[in-house]
Amino acid sequence: MQSAAESIQTTFLNQVKRNLPPNLSFVDELAEALNISRDSAYRRIRGETVLSLDEAKILYNRYGVSIDVLFSNSSEMVTFHRRVVSFADYNLEKWLESILKNLDYLSGFSKNEMIFSAKDIPVFHYFRLPELSAFKLFFWMKTLLGYPEYEQAKFTNDAVPKKLIALASRMWNKYSSISSTEIWNEEVLYDTLRQIEFYNECGLFANADEATLLCDQLSKLLEEIEHDALVGRKSGSGAFNLYNNEILIADNTVFARMGDKRCVYVNQNALNLLLTFQEPFCEKTENYLQNLIKKSTVISVTGQRERSRFFKNMNDRIQSFKVKFIKN
């Protein structure tokens, strides 16, 4: 008969295994993560050797497995993996690399999908245009994270390290290869337009016409996204399903499916992400998002009239902002 300790360990290691792409060897991954031999890894899998707390912590940190579900079947407790972005320990470059790593992991599954309930235009789209990438990255480093070296800086495209722009571009390329469903409304432009307006009013643009140039870039971005919605596919061949939800403002929750596995990312404080693989939470989130989709209007592929109206309304808002900047 299997002991309680063995049962918990088996459940825990099965969670780790489920979080691996199917092309990877569980034994090899376990041996590498814990720095042990393959034989030692097999003994832990069979329950002959009990995982130490340090080993369990290593696996939790590496694979984001949900520990609380091991001790309780209740869905009222959820464990999240969280990394706080700052200018010191976990800086913006590491944040970008972490997201790219997660996208690589997701794309390793033959069947993968993301559902994005978007409060703002999903950041991956901004990264398809270098000028918008530069502005977003600069805004985060100077205004949100308070990088000391940017305290007195004004925005120009050259103010952002090229390696960050290149990393952001790689993120877009990877995201565009993954099938995604995005739930928008016309307010998704609001945050970025307010950021441009704030920088313009505070004199944080090095060039006087920077605000209008960024508005032009936003219009170009909408044009590219509208084309993707028309053909139902992103530039990297990932399927693209776009919905307009007029019921409520979303919260940038992301649901991801990887084969028979699933996880949820919850946005916190603009850049920080909370990640969980806990099944009850993932199931509830997927059900909520699917219900939201049913109450939204499809504007990709078939919804030509609604799609045209949707993107025209957003572009009209951009032009209104642009006129205001020109007058100033």
C-alpha cells in the first residue's frame, strides 16, 4: 500500500511531468533540475527516495506546480508563482526574457492556445513596431520602475537599448506563431494614449513632434491588426480570433492551454504576473472566458461590418488626440 508521503510525492511529480512539453524526458529533466543521477531520479519517481523540502522548492520554482492542491482538494486556496519587476534584481530585460521563455515553452506543444482578456492592447502587438516598442519600454523604465539612469532622460527611440528592442521583437515573432483568442473593447487604446498625452504635457519628449509620430504609429498598428483579424491569422501563422466585448472592462487575464495542460496568468501592478497551474482555478477561468466570448461579437474573418466600425472608432480617437497635440 502506498504511504501518504509517497502519494503526495507522486501527485507532486505528476504535476511536474504534466507541465513538461511532450518531447522532453521527465527523468532527464528531473535529474538536471535536482543535479542528481538518472537512477536517483527514477528512485524519486517510484517513491523509493523521498524528495527533500529543498528539492520540492527547486521543482516548484522551476515548473510553477501548485503545492496547495497536494494537501487540499479545496479550490478556495490558490498558489501563484510571482516575480516582481524592478530596476535592480529582476529588471525589465529579465522580465522580457522570462516571458519569451514562457512563449517558447507554450509553442513546444503541438496543440497550444492563448485566450487574452485585454484591458490594453496585448503588449506583444506593440512589439511588432520598433517605435512603439521603444516608447513602451522607456515608459516602463522611467515612469513605472524608476530606473535611476532615466530620471532626467527624455524619450527618443535611441534612449532604449537596442538589445531590448530586439528582445521585444522576438517576443512578437514567437507570439504571432501561437494561436490566440483576444477579447477587446474600444477602451484598449486608453492607457497608451494617456501615456503619450502625459509625456507631451510634462515635456518628456525630446522631439516636439514625437506625440503625433506615436499617434501615427498607433494607427499603423491598428491597420496591421485589422488585417490580421480579416485573414484570421497573425504574421507568424498563428490563428487569430478577435472579439469585441461591450459589456465590461477586462483585466489582462491570460489563459493558456498546452496539450492537456493549462495555466493562468493574472496581471498585477501593470507589469507583474501571477502564474498558477492549479486545475480548479484554471477551469473556472477558462469557463469564465468562454462565457465572455459567447457574450462578445466576433470581428475576425466573418464580422466585416463590425470589424470596420470597431477599428474606425478607435482610429478616430487617435486622430482626435493627434489634432490636440498639433494645436499645442
